[in-house]
Amino acid sequence: MDYGMAIGIGGCVSDTSLLRLIPKVDVLLSSPALDDVCSRFPYEQVREYARDYLEVLRKNVLTGKMASVPSVDEIAADILDGLDLGENYSLRRVINATGIVLHTNLGRAPLGEEVSRHVAEVAAGYSNLEYDLADGNRGSRYSHVERLLCKLSGAESAMVVNNNASAVLLVLDTLCRNKKVAISRGELVEIGGSFRVPDIMERGGAELLEVGTTNKTHPYDYERALGQGAEALLKVHASNFVMKGFTESVSAGDLAKMAHQHGAIAIFDAGSATLFPSELLGIPEAVDVRAAIRDGVDLACFSGDKLLGSAQAGIILGRKGLVDRLKRNPLSRALRIDKLSLAALEGTLQLCLTPKEAISRVPTLRMLAMSREDCADRAKLLLDAISSEGQGVDARLQDVEDEAGGGSLPGVTLPGCAVSLGAGDLGARGLERRLRQSAVPIVSRVHDGRVLLSARTIAEDEISLIASAVILAMTESPGNGWQGGGGYVTSQRGHINSQQ
Ligand SMILES: *Cc1c(COP(=O)(O)O)cnc(C)c1O
């Protein structure tokens, strides 16, 4: 990089003599101060990280954000902190303070303790993924969850694939290729990204028969399609929007009855579903997929990492003959589920055998089930932690409306509670950015010029970490190149992000 040029272009006033105080990466790495770091982490990893670090340091000096250069010892400490915190990784843990439980951009469902432990164990060693320990022969990866899924849902058979989009594709490709499939015009939806139901039906080779209208679809609309030779009726749950007013749709159960009268099958993409009565969660709007199976739907599929609260997976339940055909489709090999997701799924499903246990141990369910009072209690703990660490900080409790998110319960708001922070000169956007650049990044919301930290999605053991990060972010002066987080590596790297 040509610093002279950079200064010229940027037009920033900076002290170029400071630049000379920044060590070269090889000089830094050969300094005894880094012996400790180099003995703990692979050399190339330290080198890459140190190079990034020095690069940001240079940028900050050039843009006048930094008035002095840290000593080699300080740099060594920062690098050690940074590597300890996993800052060398691109994919990292963050704290979700948005109050959106299944945040699609933040990895949807977090796993609970016992499930994470099971995943770690399977990950770290060999496993009987496709090995039958009883007879010493090849086994099936589906066997680890199939029995559990059948028991929990009442379905005859089950299989799992990579995600629910894969599940829908596999079902259509196997059962609907070159066949007429009827779907309500109100359900030709886009789920997110580029997953659009009509497109995926085309990919699956199905001939689309649109029935009904956007707002109303009646049983006779499907009857007509069946009369025109539809061999499957597809129902897609409206996961990410609500229709209000003059609307009508046909239930999965009624769809199944009509289909069966004409020798057709009924398929239900439930999107996000639970495997126990949704009232237990306090959210009656949630789809209880058991009901669809009980009412005769031939195949139902849903995501593993939405309301089920497990890993990314597509769960398919239904009649044995149909599921067997899915398993035989060569496409299933391309869409197959990974062993780590399978371990997470088995762990979560075992908890679901006792719904009460599931609600207390599956983080997604626990957070969804939190009452406003539970949220207020947690927010109060955070407020107290912040107030005790920093005097005179502008922080108070505020009622908020949280969401399930992740295309799960559109239109359902969950009354919650947040710690609301006034950011002063820094501005709410500035504070929000600094929190995002903390040692463990905190993702928050800005509302009415204040930063909101919603208690629902914050774990109790994250409270003191958040309090320290908040104090650090609020008390450093705004003009100064911000030195926050566990050291200042974090904020340095944050500056890279915010500049690019
Ligand atoms: C979320 C969703 C999908 C996609 O599921 P993924 O597990 O994200 O692949 C498909 N259909 C519906 C109705 C959904 O809500």
C-alpha cells in the first residue's frame, strides 16, 4: 500500500511519523513478546491475524483515528486476546439482543447445552452414522431419528434432508414430476432468498394448476383441479406474511379428504412446526404438525431450525410407501443431512418426548415461552449490571414487542422488555455500531433514537459480558478511534468492516 497516496486521496491529516512506529509483521512475530501467542496458535494463523491487525492500525493512523501506536507488548496482548476470542474466524458467536428469536441472519435456532454436547461428541470422533452396531453391517443415517419422529408425530414413516427447501424439492421431484399439482394462488409465496414456490415446483417438474384467488380459495376450487387430473394437492403454510380481512383457505385435513376421494395425494409444506400442542408454548398460532398427519395428509415437511429449535434440517413425515420412494430417489443423496445436524436433531427430538422438558431446555422454545414478566426480570438484571458498572449511564427499561422471526409466526408479537440506552453525542446508530464491534459482537435494534437490548433473546450468562461491552462502548469518546471490546483488536477489526 502506498501511504503517501492514501493520504493524498483521503485528504486526511495524519502523523506519518507514527506510521514508522508500527512494526513490520515479521519483526513483530520474531519479538519475544509473541512467544506465548506463537506457542499456543499455529504460526500461519498468528501471522494472518497479525497482518490484519497491523493493517487496521495503519489505516487508523492514516485517518487520524489514533493518536498513538501501542507498544509491542500491547499488540501481543491484543493478538492473544483476539485469537482467544476466535476473532480470526469469520463465522463467530454473537449476542442476539434484537428480541427476534429465530433470527435468520443470526443462525436461527441456538442449541441447548445437552444437545450441543451430543453434537460435539459426534463431531470429535467416529460414529455409527451409517453402521448397524447390532449386526455389524451398513446402516441408515435416517434410522437415528426415524423412530423418534414417528413416535412424536404419529406418522408411519419419516426421513430428513439438508433443509426444508430440499425437502420440498425432493417431494416434488419424486412424486410430482410430469404430474398436475394444484396449489392455491394465495400460497404461491416467496419464502426468502430465491425460494419461490412456483419456481421450485417448476424445478421439481410439476405442472402447476393454480386454484382459487389470492385471498380466497374454496374446497370446490380444489375439486375442479382434481376433476382436471390433478394428482397432488399442495398446501404451503404462509410463514412470513399474514392475510387479513376477506380471506378463506382450506385446511390440510380437508385437502387430504378431497385428494383421497380422487386417488390423489395431499402434501403439506408446514414450513415451521412443532411436535406438540402449540398451546403448551402459549402460542396457539404455531402449526402442530401432528394434527396434519392425524387429519390424513400424506406427506408433511418442515424445518429443523425454526419452531422445532434444532439444527438446519428438512423433516419429512408421512406414509411409508411415499417416504420409501423419497429415500430411493438419487436426488436424496445430493440433499442428504450431515451427521452434526443429525446429532442435533436426535438430541432435540429426545427432549420433545416430554414437551415440558423441551420448553425448558430447547432455547428457542424457552425464549418463545417467556412471559412479559420473565423478560422484565431478565431486563432488570441487565439494567442493574449496567448501572452498577457505569454511573450516570442513560439506561432504562422499556416494553417492546418481540417476534418469533425466521418465517415462523407472522403477525404474532410477543410482549417483552428491553433495556433502552440513550447514546448521547455518539448517537444511537454509533452505539449500535460499537456494540456490533464488541469483543463478542452484540446485535441490537435502534428505535426512536435509542438502542434497545431486548431481554428475551439474551441468555442469563451473557448479562455481565453485555454490561461491560455497553459501558465500554458508551464511555469511550466518539472521535477517538474506538478501542472497545476485550482489547482493541475487536474494534480495529470492526473498523475494517465499517469501512468496506
Ligand atoms: C422456511 C420455509 C421453507 C424453507 O425452509 P428451510 O429449512 O429454510 O430450507 C420452505 N417452506 C416454508 C413454508 C417455509 O416457511
